[in-house]
Amino acid sequence: MICYIDAFSGLAGDMLVAALADAGADRDAITRALQSLATEGAFTWEPVKRRGMAAAKFRVTVTETPKHRHLSGILKMIAAANLPESVKAASGRVFQALGEAEAHAHGVPIEKVHFHEVGAVDSICDIVGICMALHLLNVDKIYCSAINVGSGTVNTEHGVLPVPAPATARLLEGKPIYARGPALELTTPTGAAIVAALADGFGAMPAMSIQSIGYGAGDHDFKEHANIVRVMIGEANSAPETTTVSVIEANIDDASPQIIAWATEKLLEAGALDVLVVPAQMKKNRPGVILQVIAAPEQREELIALILRETTTLGVRFHAAERRVQFRGWVEVTTPHGMVRMKTSPSGAAPEYEDARAIAAATGLPLKQILAEATHEYLKTR
């Protein structure tokens, strides 16, 4: 079972609890789980609207000022609660990620971190409530869209800080983020910690059959967009997958073939999904190439820096694109000369080049023979 989080208006703990409950997680079961934490907090659920969109709102009410807590104390509180072991483990991973981010932001050991806003009762309940809701929905995999973090500044117990706050920025390193809408904090450290610790991937929605959808509301009702987070719960399927990629291009007419070949190798080693070198006639009738790189959005800046460093180009262009990808799998076949992996899809199968190449190099046999033998062995099993 998959949970896809659409964080177009950012991500906060209370929003995600509400969205998961709206998608079908038993609210009474979540409330009972939170009551077992013995925080003395009160929990309410209510229907609201944000820019005309119906959503759920989750609130935690605390009668006294929450104490500052250390990570060890929070983990003990979770361990003592009446929660499934998987919920305790997931909650612990979230707080561990959060503690490490706070420790890095403040330059102190994790044992010395004081969880100010994050250690408050409502944040503890948000994190445990989310993990409990995911358990109730039988979620196995979590994926998240690119995250709207907001902009401007935020008031904290450490004073005014830029958005995203240091801990939030640390947690979202390497994840696709952007800023759109009002100059406010849209993604909190709690929300960032949830996806940093639990998400299996970021970007476009994976191939899935949707079974339920939930909407969780934030406190503000913005004019620019509905202040909600959407979750979609469903089963994975083998339908062709549509994914968002970044396409990076550079026109090069003053580099030797050796430089182009080297850059191509380095780009693939760095994680580019594909690299193309297309012959082109440049200005002033100079022959050149168009270097085109297809990459995951979160790798775009890293690969642009590599292109600028390893080639002679003075600039690149890039744009977002979608690609449709069939389900892929791997099957091993044994040829008379060794094992070769076959990459499979609904439209057929092909031998893995590197496996066949290694056998050809070791045996002195023609590569085409190894490829043919692998295909023959695969077809014998169909």
C-alpha cells in the first residue's frame, strides 16, 4: 500500500495527521494512541474549508506550558505508550532525524539538544499520530511531491530565522523543494522530519490505483492557494509510470572528443539517467555537439556544476519534462559461458550489456554471441 503526499502548500504535522484521518485512518484509534502518551493534551477533529476546499483540521490543546525535552525523554515517553511496535519504531526514527538536524543547526551533541517547539506536546502528538495513522492504513511505502517550503522569516525561541528554518533545511537536503505563495513558513521541522525519515522517494506520483484521498488543513486560509496537504492512498500497480525529469542541454563547439567522452562518463557515474551527444552545426559553420542530460530533478544542480566543470561550455539550459516508463525487472539466466542478467519489461527483455561484455572479455568470444546466448536462454524459460 502506498501513501503519496502532495505538499503543494507545504507540510506540517497537524496537517498530515488530519489528511490521513480524512483518508480513512480511524480517528478514535488515533486519539486513543495519543492519550496513551500521557501528555494531558486534548484532541479535537473538525471539518473546515480552505479556499472553498473541504478538509479536516486536527488540534492539540495543552493546558500548561510544555517543558523543554531531550531526545532520550521523548523516546522513553513513546516506549511507555500503548502503541504498536512498528509505530514506536517509526516515531523514534522521525525524532532521531529531527534531533540530528537540530544538533547540526546549533553545533551541539544530540544529547544536549533541547526540543523547544518540536518537543512541545502538540508536536510529539503530531508525529506519533502520523505514524499511527500510517499503521492503521497499512501503508508500506511513502512518496512525497516536491515540497513548498515557503519564504520570508519565522519567529522561534532562537529568534527570527530565515525560511526554511535551519533544521528544516538540513532535513530536506537533497530533496526537491521550492518556494511559492505567501512569505511564511509553510513546511515545519516536524513535517520535514516525517518525510526525511519515512519517505521512500520524492517527485512525481508513482504508478498506483487510488483507494482513498484525504485533505488536511493548516491554520491560515491564504488568498493565493488552498492551505491544505493532500494524501492519496492506494495500491502499487504495473501501469506505465510517468515521472518528472530535468533535461539539461549545452551547445559545445570548442571541445575535443576526449573531453566530451570523459564528461559523458562522469555524468553517468554521478547518477544521470541518460546522456546523449548529438552532432550539430553551430554558428559560424563550426561542427559541434549538443550535450543532453536527463536527470532526476533533485540532481539537476549537481549535474549542471559537473558540466560546467568538465566541459568548455559557458552555460547550460534546462527544463522540466515528463517521461513514461514501463515496469522494469531483472531475471538472471545462465549461458554456457556464465551468468547474464536480463532487463525485463512488458514489451520484452534485453541482456545487460556489462554482464555480456565481461564474459566476452574473459573468454575472447564475440559479444554478439554472448548476447544471443543470453536471449536464447531467457526465451527457453518463457
